[in-house]
Amino acid sequence: MENYGILLSLGIIVTVVVCGVWAGVTATRRRRLRAVAAHWGWDYTPTDWGWTQGRRPVGFDVEMQFRWGSPRDIMTGQHGSSTFVAFTTPTSDKKNPVYGVVAVRLPVVLPEVVLTREGLGTMVAKAFGGQDLLIGHPAFDARYRIQAHDIGYVSTLLNPAVIAWLMAPVRWDQFTVKNQYLVARTTDGLSYEHLPWMLDDLAYLVSCIGDDVWRGWGVPT
């Protein structure tokens, strides 16, 4: 009985220490990210708790297909020509415990298309009948799984400039065009200090999309 009491006390002490360390690390991270947001004139929200629907960017809830749990370290604002939302969200994947997500607003609403880097997950999905459109570019078709409803739209969207950008070494694992957002996801989490350069890179990708896409498939908001 005495040993049980000692073990219980040790367990409580360890729990308190771990919670204290976690709280300290969290507080330090949030101070750092508030400083990043202040430097660039962005808004920083630690979690989505209490984040009212009216303050959420258009399409934010739709993009929660990426999450398992609640997003945290949410940045919103304007960078150059890009209105954006960026956040980190936990997943149920033990190998990749968090996703980093950056979404930039497009000038019009476009039909949905999802590009996912080929890997074990995409192989399993396709083995069970998951869609994978081919555009006739062997290297691109080998790198990405394409999901969309209109192959004509996909072929027009993926012009040579867009394909060249997507074939360059990039850290993103998935791209989604949905509603009025281009959403990029990575399993490496986000380096918020590097977020301005990520946004510049994604803005360049958006600039590569041809006028025929905006005119032919875009719906004004």
C-alpha cells in the first residue's frame, strides 16, 4: 500500500512537470508567432476555439477535410496580392502527426481538382477504385494522382507553365483547387518564418494559370 502511494505521488509529479514543460513550450511558440504576425501585419489565432464563423475566411470549413482534430497557429491576412489562411492541424497518422496547410484566395471560384503526390496512400486508394486521371505527360502522371470531374478543365488548368512549377522540387504533398481557394498541404508542418516566401511561390503558381481557365470555368463571387 505504501509503495502504491509512492508510485501515485511520482505519477502526479511527472504529470505536473510534463504539463508545465508543455505549457512553457506552447507559450514560447505563441509569442514567437505573434511576433511574426505583427511583423507582417497579419492576424494570429492560437486555436479555432472561440474563432467565430464570421471571422473565418471563405472556404475555411470546406478545407477542414484536411484535419483530424482542431487547427492551431492560424495565420490570416494579406501578403502581396494574396489573401490567405495558414494553419497547422494534427492528424491520426503516427508517421506524420501534423499537416501544414496554406490556402490562397483565387480571383474566381473554380471547379474542384485535387493533385496528390504519388505514394503508398495513393496506391492503396487507386487499388480500391480511386480516381486517377491521366493527362498524357508521363513524368507528371507518375508524380501526381489527379482527381476531378472534367478532364477538359484539368488539361486546360495544367498548362506547360503550371506543370513546370509542379514538376520542380517542391515540399508540398497535395494541392486542391476548391471553391475560391488554392490549398497546399504538407506533412512536414509549417515554418511560419518562411511563410512569406511560400506565399510568394504559391502566388506565382496562381499567376501561371491561363486566362482561358478564368474565363472558361471561373464563376465570379
